[in-house]
Amino acid sequence: MIQKLIANIKKTNAPIVVGLDPMLSYIPESITKAAFAEYGETLEGAAEAIWQFNKKIVDAVYDLIPAVKPQIAMYEQYGLPGLAVFKRTVDYCQEKGLVVIGDVKRGDIGSTSAAYAAAHLGRVQVGSQLLTPFGEDFATVNPYLGTDGIKPFLDVCREEKKGIFVLVKTSNPSSGEFQDRLLINPSAETAAEDGFVSGKADSCKPLYEVVGEKVAEWAESCMGDDYSYVGAVVGATYPEMGKILRRVMPKSFILVPGYGAQGGKAKDLAPYFNEDGLGAIVNSSRGIIAAYRQEKYASFGADHFAEASRAAVVDMIKDINQALER
Amino acid sequence: MIQKLIANIKKTNAPIVVGLDPMLSYIPESITKAAFAEYGETLEGAAEAIWQFNKKIVDAVYDLIPAVKPQIAMYEQYGLPGLAVFKRTVDYCQEKGLVVIGDVKRGDIGSTSAAYAAAHLGRVQVGSQLLTPFGEDFATVNPYLGTDGIKPFLDVCREEKKGIFVLVKTSNPSSGEFQDRLLINPSAETAAEDGFVSGKADSCKPLYEVVGEKVAEWAESCMGDDYSYVGAVVGATYPEMGKILRRVMPKSFILVPGYGAQGGKAKDLAPYFNEDGLGAIVNSSRGIIAAYRQEKYASFGADHFAEASRAAVVDMIKDINQALER
């Protein structure tokens, strides 16, 4: 699937991904009204509104972009009907030729992580049948539990030629609380346990870099042609760290959230890419799917929200390619 | 809900929780056969088998225990029908008076974490209605993204009187990869950035302790009567760390996985409790729900798996209370 992602990026010349993270407040009233009229003010009604909204946006932008990233939390909050629309969105986007990155941030251990991997990337055995639960192409994964949590995903990635993006440095303001803390290198730990730490700063590294090194190790064990099935999430809001992490994880695609609405600028994104012009894919969610609510695209009007999204995609591609000078 | 958890523990004199983590391989053939006969070898068939299995176990043990902990991954892997049975299990256990800890290990940022919190602990607004998506009483949460990821859960906990257990030190073998790494204290970080680190070991702390300190801070901001709505997950397999973390997070209930099948022993669990005899709840999943497959309970036979589970619960309560001398 990493091959398909790369092929799609080359075809569209657009290293971007549209985050399908619908909030009911983004959805024009004409859509919610019709959905509530049919299903009532119920979870089913909310889910139907999201589906109609998603479908129109996907129809309007699919030829311009390589991939979409539905954020499952935005569906999960509408319970089972919400998750049914998550699945429907995954299927519909795949029919349109898009690579689907399930932003699920799952992570557990052993057989539990294996179950998540099967749920989102793999298949599950029921009697003599192998069935596909959600069937995304990539999934985002949380590394806090260590290799035990990641290995079951790697096994499924190899088997199904799917991929993961491991959270390394997230885009949010408080991501540094744990991720930026300096760790003492293992070689210095014995000294620390003996009561003293002393040495150069190169015996220290921030947690995100240590996680990045693990990602590089996992990536090596799970290679496609030029890039690995194992990528990483590194926020656009921390370009200095992005530069370091690009070097630490040379074979990994970097999924970059935080562009646009969260404050990340295109000019800062060049260091996330490799010299081959590949290696990163920049996400925008709100900035695209709720474009019609921005002053810049307000003239489209709520009923033409999908055209506003298309215009925002065109602008984003231009913005990023200019910054990359391509 | 922390009050209800405490009341249930006192009533049953059993600081334990049964993990409802069904694998198809645990389920006696008579159940899977009937489910497949009705629904085929489909996701619906698997989900029906899980439901029948869960229901019999809950019916057999609910009067002995304060709480259950369904692991959502085991349901998610059977797609939408699996998640429908997760919801059905949550509802059924609550009807039986049990506290339900959704082992969902969710965690994201801002509006996304708010969506997860609504999905599992809160309600969601649809038009003029406030609806309940999954409605567990507690949820497990991953701390890697920092306070931005936790705060939306705290808001919902306060509003709905629900609770969370934050992953601090997990029970798996590789949990130490990141969680045990020694961090330099912030006061020493400036020195490190200047090129040197030097000082006593008390200027270093493992990541799990730093996360534990954050949990204590979040817990203070979200108190019930004697205990906080904010608890922590600390594996039974690391009792030395459990002892430290008990002290670091005095107001937090500790959810303790890893007893039994994963190797944690009752005699090691006393330090996870406070002097009031409360403050911890020990989980067993496989050891209870698949008890009939152990030599010790094999005489029950597959058709009496639920009675075997009841016997295993009785033994577990005895084992833990003996170790706590109560």
C-alpha cells in the first residue's frame, strides 16, 4: 500500500491528505435538516448527515489527491451508526482509488494489538472464513506500550501489504510534556543508578527521538521498495524536530498533521521531505472540509461547500509545492 | 462512578475486575456452532457467539464482583456486529449493577479527544437531543499526547461523574522500552542543553514516574469523596514500580492488569493498595473467562464453562484477600 500511496502522490503531484473529520457543526443545515427529517435527531440522523457531507466532499476532490484520513473518533462519538458511516466512507474512498489512512491511534499489547491490527488493516478468521472488519490501508498507532504493541501491526502489514504511522511527535501544544523530555542514554543509566550522572549532552536525547529510532528499526524490518510500510506522525508545528526526525527515520513516510488551522506553515515543511521529493504527506482537515466557513471561500456559500473544499485543496497543493519548489 | 466502584468493592469484599476479552477460541463449540447455524460464518455469527458467551459468564459471576472490563479490541475486530455486542455487553453488565470499565486505550488531542470522551463516557449533541453512544462508566486512556489529550476526558468525567484510568506502567514485557527510560529533571535540562549533565541520580526519574506525577495532578483536579475520578493502570508484573507509583498517586485508584495468566502474583499486590484497604482493583481476563480450559477447572467441562468461571472468581478473591490479609 506504500507503493500505491507513492504512485498516487506522483500521479496527482500532491503530497497531501484530506482529513475527513466531520463535526456536525461543519455540516450545512440543508444536509442535517434532511437527515434529521428522515432519521430524527438520533445517532442514525447524525451519521446520515456525516455520510452525505463526506460523499459530496470526496466526489469534489478525489481526482486531486492521493489519500484521505478519516478520524475515527468523529464517527465513534455517534456510536454504531457513526462507525457504520466510518466503514462506508472507507469503502467509498477506496472505490474512488484513494488510499485510506484510518486515524485510529490504537495501541495495546499482544493479542489485543493483534485484534486492533486485524480490525483496521487485516482480516479476521470466523470458522472457515477470512473476513474484513474495517479494511483501511494504513492506521495510526500509539507507541507508549513499546514493541509488544507494534509487532502485531507489523505482522499484519507484511501479510496484507498495509502500513502504519506511529505517533512520534504530535502537533498539539502539550505534546512536549512527555515527548520532549530528555532521556539519559542507556550507557549512562548505570552511572545514574549508582548515584551520579555526568557527561556530555550527547548522552541525552528527547523521547521523540528515541521513539523515532525505534520507528526506524521497525521500518527496516518491514520494507516496501524504497520506503517502509512503517511511517511516523510528526506535527507541522515543530519543524526543527521534523528536520531531526527526517534524518532519524530515512525510510519512513512522515504523516504531517498541524498544517493550516493548527498553525503549521508550508515553508516549514520542506525538511520533512527527502531529496527524492517524497517521504512526507501533509494533512489538512478543517481547512479543507470546512473551507466554506473561512472568509477566503465564503463566496461559495454553504450549499456549495464541496466546491469550496475543492478550491481549498487546489490552493493547498499550490502552497505546498511552491514551498518545495516543484 | 468512583463512589459506586468503591461501594461495589465494599459490598463484594472483592477488589477485582473480570476482563471480558472474548476470543473465539475460548468459546465452547456448542455456542459457536449454534451462532454460525443462525448467522453463518460471518461477523454477525462471531458477534452472536461472543454475546452468548459473555452473557452466561456475567450471569454466573455478577453477584461476586464489583466490575467488569470489556476490552474493545476483541469486539472491534469483528467490525460493526462486534461493536454492537460490545455495547450490548456494557448495557447488560450495567443492568446487573456492575461498574463497566471500557478498556479502550483511546487518546488524541483537543476536539478529537473530546469526541472519544463523548463516545465512551459522555453524551453527544444531535440537534436538540443529548444521546449516549457507548456509555461505559470508566475508560482507559493513553497519555502519550500530554494534557491536551487528557483534559477533554476530565471535563466529561466532571460533568458525568465518570472516570478514567491513564496508562502509566503497562504489564507487558516491552513496556520498559519507553516507560522505564530515565528522564532528566527539567531543572537539569538547561545544563544538558548547555552541553553537560551532572548531578545526583535524584535529578533523574523514569518516564512512568513522571507520567504518574501528571496523573496525580489531573487526579487532584477531579476528586470524588476520598478518591479521584482519575485512576491509573499499573501492571501487576512490576511490583517494585507499583509501590513507588502508589505513593506518587495517593488519590488514584490503580487498575492492575497482569495478574494470573501474565505472571503477576497476589503476594506482590499488597503495595498497590492504600492503608484503607482500597485504591486498587486487580484484573483477570483469560484466567476467569477461559477457566474451563485450565487443568484446575477442566472437570467442569466445556458446557459448564460459566460455572468454571465462577469457581475461578471465588479462588481469585480468596487468593487476593489472603495476600492482603483481610
